[in-house]
Amino acid sequence: GFSLKKSEYYTNTPTVNISVDTTISDLAEFALQNGTNYKTVRLLNPWIRDDHLIVKQGEKLVIEVPK
């Protein structure tokens, strides 16, 4: 068994959701504009499968980024 102190627990990073209704041609640049990096965007949004995001007309997607 393990005995951990509360100070040794992992903490969740606070995040915010950004609603996107236009295509993002460069997710790395999008990440930088929102104060984070491409790797973090991909970790928080495993449904994103490429380095760009195509949003169809009339569709809105939500991307989670660190606060």
C-alpha cells in the first residue's frame, strides 16, 4: 500500500473552454495565441487528430485550454 500526503496528490490544471466556429489552419499558432502550446492543446483535447481543425459552416466546436 501507498501512503500519500495531500500535498503529494496530483492537481488538476484549471481550464477554460473556447468556442470555435471557424477553421483553424495552424493549431500551434492558435495555442500560442491562447497562452499555451500545441502539446497541451492536444493533451486536453484528444479528439483533435491533426495539426489543423476544419469547422464546417454552422458548426461550433469547443477547445479546452489552460486558464
